[in-house]
Amino acid sequence: MAPYVIKRGVSAGLFWFMRESFEAVGGFDESLVSVEDVDFGIRLKARGQAQGRNPRLVKEIFEGTNRRAADHFYYDVER
């Protein structure tokens, strides 16, 4: 499964998103008997790209030393 997920540039099993994004992409496709998390990840990624979200931001946050990224994600957003 790793090559399939890597090729599409998504994670599976763990997601970090806002509820409005979950609802906008229709949540998990319960008609699928497997890989529903991968399918969800692909749709969630497409929504983020359409909204101009920066996929590198999560990586920068997890570096643990990038103040600009942390401030942007945690403090400089309208919720």
C-alpha cells in the first residue's frame, strides 16, 4: 500500500483538518470496503490545493523550531 499512498502524496490513518473540510469533502466513503482513508486523504488534499493551502506548512510545524509556521497555523488564522 505504501507505493500507492506515496504516489498520491497523502497519508492514511491520521488526518489533521477542520470539521468544515470533513463535511465539504463528504467524509469517509462508507461504500468502500477498504482504503477509505486513502480515498478521503486524496479528496481532502484536493480541497486544500483548491483553497490554496500550503502542504509544506505541516512539515514546517513538525520541525519544532519554525516560529513563523507555528504562528501562522496556530495564531494568525480566522476561525
